[in-house]
Amino acid sequence: MSNEPILKIRDLQYTYSSGDHQALKGINLDVMPGERICIVGNNGAGKSTFFLNVNGVLHPDAGEIYFKGEKITDKKESLNELRRGVGIVFQDADNQIIASTVMGEVSFGPINLDLPDDEVERRVDEALAEMNLSEFKHRAPHYCSGGEKKRITIADIIAMHSEVIIFDEPTAALDPLNAKMLEEALERLAAQDKTLLISTHDMDFAYRWAQKLVVFSDGQIIATGSPVEVLKNSEVCEQANLRKPMLMRVYEDMVKHGVAPDDGAYPQDVEAFDAWLDKIKAS
């Protein structure tokens, strides 16, 4: 894995056309290849605006974006390179789906890359299989459920072979079954060394899944680090209105009441928590 950032953001600034709200106020961030990052913060903190700038949908007022060491400019070729490499899955799948069949939807991106027909077909079949959608190939997307539509939009990006995939609130409005299927898909993408950036209000998910948390507040990044080190900072949590994850609260309460040793373990998923309890009982 490279020691150089796949995405480097420097002093990124953006103000919407109304001119009365600066959405991004000098964002600096390095994203390493293969990282699993959760972007957290209040609604209106700048998370979605940041994503749209990083993907090239919006153009920053100031600042620099580097993708794989190359500075992104306003030239069409440069922006196309960014959009090929950085895919985005929007929060509302209906805003992303445009084709009349699932196959047509997932093939749209590869076709626009001018790939040969057999390569387009191979990528579509691969992406549909990855998202457990092969049987939906000829179905109209708008007759699919919300969870199925979400999986279709993820298949869109998989078929593009994007190295960086951005998810804007991917678990919003998903039932538990589809949320579980989504998390399993994220695990498979991470195993393929994809770089994943996810905005979420689900702090339990962020705590167990992310390698790094990035906290936005009022258009600025106010904290970056591992989930444990960020969420142990009460000032950051208060400023960004972050709720501590359940496992973190249980661990800290057990330590506070003398039920468990203050060993700094901070288990981040149920399996790790069970293993920690077994270790305590055996000691």
C-alpha cells in the first residue's frame, strides 16, 4: 500500500451561489489508499458539500484537490479523471438512477468510458453479482425496494472500477436487513483495497467500522483520528453534537463503577467486547 495520499485536499473553500453561506472554510485532509473513513457531524456541517467538491460535481472557490498526486484543474480531462477515480453513491437512490432497467443503469458508466461491449458486460455482471442483484438484471429499477435501489447505485460505482468510493448517508432509511447487506458489501469492497469515505449519523456503525473519523462542524474539520481518540474528546463531541456509541458508553460505565479494570481496551464491536469480557473473567 502506498505511503502517499490517494486524495489530498488543501484549503478547500466553497460558497453556494446565494453568497450568504460559506459551506467549506479551508478544509485540509489526506486520504490514504485503502482507508476506511467516516465523516461525521451535524446536518449542514459541510459533509455533502465536501463530497461533491471531491468528486468534481461542484467546483471549489479556492483550494486544491490532488488525486494520485496530480492536481485537479478545471480542464475537462482533469475533471473526468477525478470522476473516474472517485465514485459517489448519493443518499437518495432515486436521484442517481436514470435507466429503465437495472442492466442499463449499471452499464451506463462503463459505456461512457468507451469500453468494448464484452468488457461492459463483464463489469455489469461482476457488479450485479457483488451486490446480489444478478436476478434483477432486466427489472425496472423504480419497481425495486429502497434497499435494492441503494444496492443498484453501489453496483453503478463498482462497475466503474473507481478506486475511491464516497457514500453519502448510505444507511439512511434502510431496514435492518438491507443495512446488514450494505455493511457486508462495504467489507467486501474494503477487502479489495478500495478507499471508502462514508458520511453517517450512525455512531455505532462509525465506531465499529471506521479506521479514521473526520468531524465536521460549521464548514470546518475540528477533529481527525481513530474513533476511540476522537470520541473520548468530550469537547469535540459537544461541539459537533456527537452521541457516543453504545459499546463505548457501556465500557466507560463499567470502568466508572469498578465493574471492569481501566485497561484502555475500548472494544469496538460485539465480538471484541465478548472477548474482553472473557479476558476479565479469566483474570
